Amino acid sequence: MPQIYFKHKLNKVRLAEFLKAYKKGERDFSNHDFQEFDFSNLDLREASFSNCNLRFTGWKDANLHGCDFSGSDIEWSSFERADLKGAKFVGANLAKSIINKAIVDENTDMTRTDLSWTLAFDINWGMVKSKGAQIATIAFSPEDITDEGMRLIQGEMSGLKNISLETKLLVQFSVSRTRTQFKDLIIKDSGSFSNYGTGQNGYGSLQVGYSGNISYQGEVVYSSQPSSYKSKKTAYSK
């Protein structure tokens, strides 16, 4: 997925400054750089984050009712359990993100949104406006994880640039945990024994240390075919 390139230089702001402005009634935060910010559990209804850099951001359990993310780059982010009723993602890049259990309605607009490799478990997708959205590789179930997909994930992960070391480590921990989940599914189906994912590449011992409290990185997901092609799909989640 090509990254979105912005026509104008984005404004930088600190989280404390943003929260102060929102509390005072400001709602237009378009054209800002919020990369790696954690907005989890915040009430940000009706705010505009259009044309923003929102890569590696966390929005878990946030109230985003009526928010506008149109034209923004939001890949590798997490909206798990977020209230997305009336939220707009028109033309946004939401690839390699997670929207598990997000609350949507008939006004949630993902028209022309790139949802490549995105995880969308337990979401009422039928209500979402998705005309022109890239959904061929969206993942709807943990069973979509495959060995092929894990290899793809690791390749994507190694190419990450312009992010903090902490965020990159969180991605690596998520990949390690997903390897374990993937192997657990294989064991459950076949009854065979395997120690796959328990210490491989040095991350297995650190899996329990990633509880999800640092949520700006969120959970990253991949798939390669629609849900009707499970044998070829892949998914990555923490």
C-alpha cells in the first residue's frame, strides 16, 4: 500500500496541547501530525482529523462518534472497541490496522478507504458505507492466520521506517504473539504438538510483557483474500 503524501506541511502538536484545545471547544485538527499518539479511552466526538498523519496511533475504547478521518494516513493503528458511529474515513489509508468490535452504524463512512490487511472481527460490516473501499484482503476471523501470512508480516515489519524504537519493538512483540496464536490453531485442529512461537527470534519470552496498555501502536493485521478464501488469507494481531 503506498503511503499518503500530503500537499502541505503538517502541523505538529503535543498531546497535552491537543487535549487542552479540545477541552476549550476546538474541533478542527485537520492537517496535523499525530503519528504514534495514544488517544485510547478519550471522548473526542465530532473532531476532525482529516488529512492528518495518524500512523501507529491508538484509539481503543475511544468515543469517535462523528469524527472525520477523511484523507488521512492511519495505517498500523488500532480502533478496537471504538465508537465509530457516524465517523468518516473517506479516502483514508486504514491498511494494516485493527477495528475489532468497533461500534458502527449506517453513517459510518469508509468509502474508498484502503482496508488492506486490516483485522475486522465482530463488526457489523453490513452497516458500513464501503463503496470503492479496498476490502479484498480484510480479515474477519483468527482462523485466517496462515504460515504464508506470517512470513509476509515479518517482511513488512523489517521495512518499517521513521518510527520510534519502542513502537517497532511493540510490532515485533505482536508478531511473536501472533505466531503463537497461529500455531495454537494448528495444534487445536490437528492434535499435534509444537513449540512454535515460544522463544523464536528471542521474542517469545517477552510476549506476556505486551499487555496492550501501550496502545498507540495497536494491532497490525494482514490477509490476502476475502473471507471466502480462508486457505489463502492471513492475519496478524496481538
